[in-house]
Amino acid sequence: MNKILLIGASGFVGTRVLDITKEEFSTSNFDKQQSIYHPETTTIGDVRNQTELDNALQNQEAVVLLAAEHRDDVSPVSLYYDVNVQGARNVLEAMDKNGVKNIIFTSSVAVYGLNKKNPDENHPADPFNHYGKSKWQAEEVLRKWHQKDPENRSLTIIRPTVIFGERNRGNVFNLLKQIASGKFLMVGKGTNKKSMAYVGNIAAFIKFQLDNLQPGYLVYNYIDKPDFNMNELVAQVEKSLNKNIPSTHFPYWLGMLGGYGFDVLSKVTGKKFAVSSVRVKKFCATTQFDAAKAHSSGFKAPFTLAEGLHRTLHYEFIDTEKDGVTFESE
């Protein structure tokens, strides 16, 4: 049985990966936070601490590096680079000390930047924020490591789009909650598409890569296809919750006018509001990424996008037997 160390697996995605790999692999978790669901296999530690990593990597055969600073409001911003970039360097140093030659790294489609037209894995990097910049820099560190011994080292980089699922409290949950409330107002025609990934599928894709580790360098976007547009997303909420969602559409210009109004109000009062011109613009934009490479690699997603949304909606808004655990967005 292969010994796999997951670094940063106490969170949303890592918990699912541990769930589905523990039977087949000897998995353990290294994280600065205790795992709610897998405390028995978790060692508390920080990727910024070289000694802790050196000890954690003893007798391991592969690493899945999930640990990252990812929130929009991380302060100081140097933390993005201390954890995401230097942390990756520290992991690689610990791997070299312990003779570990296999790593899977979760990066992000944030490396492509904003408003790109369906970028595939060869699209130039153009990150716009510190999170995206630090993820790209970490990728570069990993690629240099692999190039030093490409015949024997295995590097797989996975760039997921926004990930949603049960217990997650990210942007997709907030949008689904707003639609489910019945107070949802559609700005624009609703034909703009949004790339998403269900947590059960991204976890399965990571396991698929673990099952097929071999020397070499691979990079994949991960998105569940086909993409839903906003009208299809509302229809899925209606179907899953068996309720009628008001279908009022506001013209884009009117939505933007309202957004600018809230911008002015925010400046005058110093308060932050849920509506702004930037958020209206983002809501109405098409955000798509190409994932043909992942879906032609032999991987079969265990859930369709509709099934992932249904499972999430049912758990969050219908199921009465919740365990009360929630995770931040990743």
C-alpha cells in the first residue's frame, strides 16, 4: 500500500480526498488545523516550518500539496508568498531529504487572470491578485524541481475552477442561497456561463492521479462540463428544491446603474454592501475554462454537474440531519 501525505487536508477538498483514498492508500494529513473528520491520521504542523515537514515526510512515497492561503482578505499580503511559494519550496526540500519523488499540487485557474476566453492549459499566465500570483510562482518552483530530474520525478499540477459542495461557504453557496430564498433578481439575459467544479469530482480526480502516478510532468484544468449558464442554474435550483423561483430579468444597464448607486452610497457611509458595480459586472460575465485535457485523460467524473448541485442543494436547504460542520471556500 502506497504511503501518501496530504498537506493541508483538514479543509473542504482535503477532507473529501481523505475520505475516498483511505481504503486504498495509507494516507495521513499534515495541517496547521486539526481535521474534524480524520483526527487520527492528522499531524499538526506548518508548511513554513522546515523541521516539521522533514519529519512528516519520513517514509512517504507521494505528496498531495493542498495547503494555501486563499482568502481575498489575507493580511499581510506577504502571507500568500510565505505559505504558497516558500511553503512549496519547503515541501520540496523535505521531499528531497526523504527521497520522495512524486507530488500532486492544487493550483488554480486564477493563474490565467480575469476575462480570458476559455483558456486551456497552454494559455499564458496573467494573474491579477496575490493569490493567483503566488500560485503561479509556486508552479514555477515545482517545475524547476521537476526539471532537475525529469526521468525519475513526477509532478502533476491541477488548476480547478471555483469548487462547491456540501458544507462549503464560498461564492457558489452564497449564490445558491440567494436563488433559493426566492428574492433573486437576474441581471441580464442569464445566458452567461459559469465554470464550476463539484468537490466530489475534484477529489476523485486527485485520486485518479494518485492511481496513475509515473515520472513526468502533467498540468490540468479541472471544470465539470458542460458549463451551466445562469438560467440553467436557476432551473436546477427550482428542480432540486421543488419550488418556483421568480424569473424577473433586469436589463444589464439598469443593474450597473444600481451597482454604481451602491458604490456611491458605500463611499459616503463607509459601509460595505452586497451589491456593487464590480459584483454586477462579475455576475453578468461569462467565466469559462477549457477542461478537455482532464476529461480525455481516462478520468470519469462520478457525478454530473447537475447531480453535484442537487446533492449540495438538498443537503443545505432540505436535509434536517446536518452535522453543523462548514468549511471556508478553497
